[in-house]
Amino acid sequence: AKKGRKTWHSRGGAKHDGDSFLRFISKKIKLRKEAEAYCVGQIIHNARKEGKITQSELASKIGTNKAYISKIENGLIESGVGLFFRIIDALGLRREIVKPVL
């Protein structure tokens, strides 16, 4: 660690400076976003398959193309909220926003 810089210890006991901490947090955030995109994509993929709708048909219903649907389903990209709601509606799924049970 550079002189005058704060350090932190990882669970394994290794010492890290502020820059490595920021890289660690950035990587963790990136991995979480990738995992969320993958999970959402799998939900869309499964609902589409259950509804016996092709990627092309879904794309046509919501005004995009098959390649974009494929990227969403594979977790390669995140759709915006508006497009996500159009996908949900096109698949006949219910939108429900509820407060968590504590």
C-alpha cells in the first residue's frame, strides 16, 4: 500500500489498498449485474417456450428483432424497463410489484 493510504483486509487476511478495494467492488457489481441479466433472460426464455412462441414471433410482437431477443435470453444484454414490460405483456405474464414480506 502507498504511504498514507488506508488499507483493508480480505477474508483470507491479505492486505489491500483503496484502489484494489474499488476494483474488487466494481468486479462484484459487474458479476451481480451479469447474474441478474442471465436470470431474467432465463425467465423470459422459459415463458416464451411454455407459450410456444418463437424468438421471431416475440420480436415481431414487441417491435424488435430475433437477435435482440436472443441476446436478452442469453443474458448478454439487459433490456430497458419499457421493453421488459412489453416482453412480459407479449408473453401473457402478469406484472406485479409488491413490497417484500419482512
